Amino acid sequence: MKANEQTIQQVDRAIRKVAEKFPLTGEATLLTDIHLRVNQETGELLAFDDEDKEINRCVVEQWIDNKDDDFFDEVAAFIRKRLHANAKLVDNLGILKPYAFVLEDEEKEPIAELYVADDDTVILSPIEVDDLEKDLDDFLKDLLKD
């Protein structure tokens, strides 16, 4: 599933709406995760706080009635990419760090940790991990040659 421009705009807007709920102030909110849930039938992208209170809701039209078997993997990769594209905003919420954006299924079970806002932690995507493993393998081969 290749995201169209409208999907990019809808998800970016949802990220901005979440950020508006947690503006930078003198007192940071104590929150450990922002829970994102996607409904494959309705196309809804919902955001919840730790106490399961709804923060934001939007409908991503491209996701409505999507029957792809790898839907949640593709959505996780796409939202992760959009969170990184909006890192300046996402890293500066009025929430005590560290906090994470976590994709969950409809039963509230975690599917993927999408983004961690912490000055000392970076979450790599599976693609980046594969690339890193290859680089390390190549480095080791070169090292052992000598």
C-alpha cells in the first residue's frame, strides 16, 4: 500500500492534533505512552493516553475496508515514518520524557513501538536494523581479513 498525498496530510494532521493536546508549559504532563489504534474496516486512527482517554480521532480514507494481510505492518512503517518527519514537533510535547508512540490492535495489545521521545534513546526500524547488521558483518569480514 503506497500512501497517497491525502493520507500523508491526514496522518500529519492527526499528529499535530495530538501535539496540541500537550503544549509545552512549565509543568510537564506525566504520561508514558501515546497509544495509537487503527481500524482496518473504518479507517479510523485513534490516539489514547495511558488511562485510555481518547486524545484524537481521524479517518484515513485510504485505509477504509483495506483487506491487505500486511496492513498493520505497512501502517506501522508509515506512521513511524510520519512521526520521524514530524520529529521536531513530536519530541517537544509537554510530556515528561521518555514517552513513546505505540501502535496497538483493537484488543489494546501492542503491535509496534513507533517512536520514543527521549534524548538518549533511538528506535530503529526493522529495515535500519537489517542494514546495520549487514554493515557490521562487512566490517567484521574486513577486520578478520587483515
